Amino acid sequence: MRCCKWNIGNTTIGKMLELKKIYNKTSKQTQNRLQEILDTLGLDFNSLYDIANTKTKDRINAYIEEWKDQGILVGYFGMLSKNIYNRNRVKNSEILQLLIYSAYIEEQKKLQKIELNIFKDDANYYYQQGQEEVNNTLPKNKRKKVSVIPDAIFLTLIDMPNSIGLTWKQYIETTIQYNAQQIYKQAILNIQQQRELEIQSNEFQRIIQQQDNQKLNINNDKISGTVDIQMIGLNNLAKVEGIKKIADDNDMVQFIAVSDENSTDMCQSMNGMKFYINRENSFDRYWGATKKELKLVRVKVKGLVPRHKSSAYNLPLALV
């Protein structure tokens, strides 16, 4: 019976810096697009809630047809677009909302492939690391060839809910809707107060900076944001899959708790425990929604699997 230690660190800083640079670039492009929208419409308080003229409506319909050809009329954006397209009388404010939304949709279209490629590269590193850790417990003549993460496994993992309960696709859709709504509300407020619609103004820049930081914020050696959460969870799961890839039925991992001010009773109760990778495990651990509710319970689970849907990256046999 062999054992390998489980010890996952932070996601690769290089990948985070690469993503942040790309995000900064696309954010500037989106800001330029937003300014073009505000300048082109030229709305004031008197025209904001008027019915759009025929020329404006025809131009918006042409945009919607183009978006349809691009295959981006999905989710709330698709519903909003089709609603405007099918109506003859549409307010200028509705067109403003749709165009602001489209700027964020176009931004994500630029990012989608880049993000997935970076996520996959990093996940593959941990997938291979999991295989190598198992190999390191074997005699050289019995070690197995380390392989790259298959597309099917990667796509399955990226489609699992992260620690905030959303898949990556759901997070993107929710965030786009929220970000567009924030800019739209600020634009309406500026129009009502007869203030200039300048994306570089303090009120708009505060919103955009907050949006950027919520997605990914790097401050010296400190990394935060939903992308960080997503990549940590994805890498944890990828490493598990790598371990399972070449592990035998009797192979085990050892849980090593981190002892610091953030360590929990649940984590410490499992320190040093050993678990089968591909067989059923039965063990006692603290469980509870709050600290007051914590109690030792008997847990039975097969191999290394996610605990439950809303915290799919808190792996019960390895990471808490």
C-alpha cells in the first residue's frame, strides 16, 4: 500500500499576470466602445425616454442581425435583443441599455478563447503534477507515462460549480449583466443631472475599477477575485484527476492541514489522515454549517470526489 502527500499551492502567478495584462487591455477597448455609444446616441434628459426614430431603430436592428450571425444572442442579452428587434416603438433608453450590454458581450467574445486556453494550460500543469506525485512513490521501472489533460476532462471540470456556487459560464453571464447595468444606471443618472457622459470621469472609473478588481486583482504578491477562486478550484480538481489517472486501487493520499490563523477545526481534524484514491473511505470529521453546529460525524465516500454542488472545489478527502 503506497501513499503520496497531498499539498496544493496557489495557482501559477505567471498565468495570473498574463491574464491581468489581457484584462487591462480589453477593458480599455471596452471603455472606448462605451464612449462611442454615449457619443453616438447623444441623449439628453428631454430625449432619453422618447421613442427612437426610424433611422436609429433600423441601425439597432442591423446590429442585432449581426449579433445573431455571430451566435452571441444568448441568455439575457438574447432576450433583450429579440424584444427590441420585434417591437416598432422602442425608447432611446432601451437602446442605450442594449448597446452598453453589447459592449460587455463583445469584450467577453474577445476573452473567451484566451481565458480557456490559459485555464487549460494551468490545469494541465496540476494534472501532470498529480501523476508525477504518484510516480514518485513507485520504483523507476514501474512508473507510468505522464499524459496531458484530455479535453473531455477539462471541459467537465470547467463546467463544475466553484466555491461561490457558479459554473464559469454562469459567472460570466451574471457578471456581464451586472456590469452593464451599473454603467447604464450611472449614464441615466448623469443624463438626469445634466452631467457630461465621459467614461474617463471619476464616477464611471470607480465603477470600472471595481468591476476589474472583482474579476482579478493583483496587489504585489496578493491575488484575489473570482478568476483566482476559479483557477484554484479548477487546479485542485485537475490534480485529483491526475492522481486518479495512474493510481492503483490500493493507492492513498495523505491530508496535510495548513496550521495558521485561518485553519478550521474541520481541517485540523483531518490532518495526517490517509485516504484511498479509488476505493471507499470511511472516516470521522467535523461537519456543520456554522462553528456552533460543528460536530464529529462519520463520513463515507468513494475516492477523491467533490463534497457537494455549492462547494465543488472543497474536496473532502484532500482539501477543505
